[in-house]
Amino acid sequence: MDKDITIAHITHEAVGKIGGIGAVLQGLFTCNSYLEAVKRSILISPLFSTEGSVSDRLGDDGEVLYSSIDGMINTGYGPAFRKIEHFYNVGIVYGRRRFLDEQTGVKSSPEVLLIDVRHMEDGLVNEFKKQLFEEFGIRSDLYENLWEYEQYVRLAPAAIAALKAIGAGGEETIVVSHEFMGMPTVLAAIVDAGCNWRTAFYAHEVATMRRIVEKHPGHDTMFYNAMKRGQERKLCVSEVFGNQSWYFKHVLVEASRYCDAICAVGDYIVDELRFLAPGFQTTRIDTVYNGIPAYESSVGEKLHSKRKLQVYCERLLGYRPDFVFTHVTRLVQSKGLWRDLRILEHVEREFRAQDKTGVLFLLSTEVSQRRSVDICKMESSYNWPVAHREGMPDLSGGEATFYTAIQEFNARSRNIKIIFINQFGFEAKHCGRRMPADMEFMDIRRGSDVEFGLSIYEPFGSAQLEALTFGGICVVSSVCGCAGLVRDISGGEDVKNVIIADYTSLERHNFADIEDVLQIDRSVRDEIEHSVSERVAMQICSRLAKNESEIESMIESGYNLAKDMSWDVVVKKYLMKSLQKALPEGCSEYIGAEAGT
């Protein structure tokens, strides 16, 4: 191998998993096809806090080799780091972070660079902002009062200098911006004289479109129809929804067209980027799906996990359900949690006719993990998580609003109840004494009959498919990027383990013009959601496994689909093929050969 490929990942999740980007990094760094093709990986982020000790800097599994904040020097890069710190007036933390897939045992330890940019030298920052304007038309004066923008602009020149200090750079290094956060660093690499960096934008979402979908009462039902009509008329988002240049994320993502490669995690993300600005109409954008877990399991293992969930329900509600529904997600509007309830209303009526029962374990919270002692107090005082009370340590504001809808559902429903677990960590030490002592998080994946994921905006949605490998039925909305991967792997054929709900179908409504589509409000969306929910509910009821033979069949078909959607497969099939296009010919041959393409 005459050339080594380095990938520098710019992300706010360099130290810990927060959301979707962290899940992608976990997948990549525990994926053999990535580790074989990429010889060096570096995570770069601002240092968000100087509080705590040196052992806190890179997380629980991190190894700090250099920290000017803590006076630690355990690397030969020390002199070069000190020059950068003096020149830019920044602090640097450098080391390694460990990634491990506990199911497969695959692990790696990429390098991590954190830069404290709070006191960066103003003259150098302003010089870079001048470059951003002259080369890319970005007016930093409009956004520099926003620290979310400012910190990533400040990061950029210091990050490029730090990469050079550790021996990275040139055409063998790809600087990857994960979302808008890394775009200033990518742009700094592009204008860096004498160093032919390669650059890529990893689109985990399109922030402009997410904001429109979430804010408009018509949500995805309105937006994706409006985008389709707009693209037919060769219009961009600002021409349909008004000027977006006030939004700094919009401006930074728009600049991604200058990158050597753009990876979009779903088919709709490709469309959204095309819709973002006229310059994207001719830009090459590759669909690079995320991967999902693919583990073999048996009927016995599934039933063992399901029994734990049934026992937990019996201890909480006094009955052992025939079927277990689950939804593990963040409590944010984009997840469309109200759609779970609308589908279950129809399922419950069918269950009454069949004399069947069910439970939905809904794991979601908008705050950090609650103390175990508080959970135990709430459990003994008022039967948490069956009952909740507003205010900490129990319900936050958003949780209280959603719990109201759950109470209404539970009051009306006889054969299905919802248990709202607003706590991180699905195991007894975090969820109370009534949870089986041997419960672990994988039980909710392995034992689930149905996992919901009916988001209004979901660039990919790995979590929605995590029950697939264990034979669960995964119910997703058509705008989820993972639906595209299912179609790609299955050749467009119907898959019994996956139900795709299309809330963008206007059905009986005749909205021929874009102006009509823009008027879609909550009342129209509600009507469509109720109609779609009934159809989905009937599909669920017809596909639920009724005996061990059917369970075995669901496990077999689910795993066969999941293994073709694993990280190893999608990295080879999508990511490496996209990134190799960003590299000079010699390097691209190398990365392609190593990835097995």
C-alpha cells in the first residue's frame, strides 16, 4: 500500500454520542470495511467545557495524551501544539477515544482533537471571515452574535493547523463536515494555499428543510408535496418558502456544493439538497445510507426477552400482554409520536374483536438520566411509570404535554395500554424495582413485536429498524431515509417485516398547484393521518406472528434483510464509492480496493 488515507471527521459528537451523527460514528468505527479502507481517523470538535479533570475530557473510554488545560504532555506533538496555541490563543486537547461493538467485539481508537476557541485571537478570526466572504459569499457579520455559528468558524483555521501538526494533510486526507458544524473547517481546507486537501459534506439532514417541516402545521404532508411541485417548476426553497439567508445553517449547508463529494443519508436528503439552491442542480450528490445492526438470534432468545417485557407489564398493569409494541426515541416534534397513538386506536379495536391484548413501551425523554433514588421514590409514591406527575424529577414541560395524550388514550382503550418511560437506560438499576432484575436494553429490541418510527422528518432513522434483525415489525413513515434503503435492498418488493406509512399521499384531495399545497394545514393533515393510520393498523394486525413457527419465519426474513443493511455492507456499497470520487486517481484505487469494491 503506497498511500494511506486519512479521514478527519468534524463533528460536535467527537467525545460522546448525542444523536444521529454519534450513531453513525459508532457504526463506522466498529465496521471492518471502514477500518480496512481508512488507515487513520481523526475526530475534531470545539472543546465545549474546561470544567472537570483531565479524565473527563475524552469521555469514559478516552485516553488524553495532551491537554494544555490540564498541563499534560504525553506525545511528541507537544511543541507543535504549543506553537498553534500561542499563535491562535487557543487551548488543545488531543488523545484517543475507544469505540466498541459489544455484540461483535469490533473496536477501534480514532484520534481526537478538541480546541478551546473561546479566547481566539480576533485578528485571525476576522481574516478568515474575510476569506469566507470573498471566496464563498458568506457574511459572518450576520451571524457572529450566535455562538453556535461563531465557535465553528473559529475552530476552522486552528483545526487545519492542528491537522498539519499531527502529520495529516494534502490529497490523502479527506476533511469531512458532519452537518453544518464542519463546513467552516472544510472551507478553510479549500482555501488553504499549497495543501491540496480533499473535502466532503456528510448530510445527516438539511437544516433548512427540517425547520420548515417542524414549524408548519401541515408538517411532512405539506412540505414534501410543495417541494415536489417546486422542483417541477425548477424553483428552490427560497422561492417557495421565502428568503432563508437569515438562517446561518442554511448558508453553511449551501456552501457544501464546493466540496469534492456530498454524501446524503437518504433519498429525500438528496432531493432536499437539490431544492436548497440552484447550484445543487448539477452538483454530484451520492445517497449514502446508514447501516443497522444485524445479529443472528433464535426463537427462544426472542421469547425470553419478550417474557421479560410481559412480566414487567404484568407487574405494572396487572395483565400479561399478548403483543409488545415499542418505540425508543428522543422526545422531539420531528418523531411524530402522536401517530403511534392514532395507529393503536385502530389496532385496539381489532384486538377487542380478537380478544387480544397489547402494551406499548414508549421510551422517551427530553432531559438527562434521572437519579435511581428519584425513580424509586416516584415508583413507591405514585406508581411511576404507570402514573406521572408534572415537574422534576418526573415530567418536564414537553413530557407533560405528551403524557396528557397518553392519559387520554389509556382512559379510552381497554385492550392496549401505553407505558411512558421517561428515563434513559432500560434496566432495573435505572427504572425501578418492578422491572425484572435481569432486564437489559437489548431485551426491548429483541422482544418487540412492533417498533414504531413514524417521523415527520427523519433523514435516515436507524433506531426504527433495530428490531428488524430480531424479527420485529418495523413501522416507519415514507419520509424516513431508512425506507429508501429497504426499497433498495428488496428491489422495491413488499417486505413483511417493514410497513411504510405514506402520510404525504394526498389521496382524495386535489391540490394541483403549489399555492394550494402550501395551504395544507393541520385539519387536512389530521384527516390524512387518520386514514393512513387505519390502513397501517390493519397491516400490523395481519402480520403479527401468532405462533412460534411464524415467529421463526419473521426472525429469518428480518435477519436476511438486516444483514444486507449492515454497516459493513453499506460502507462498501455506498460510502466508500462516494468518498473515492473525492480522491485523486491513485488514492481512489486504494480506498476502493481496501473496501472490497
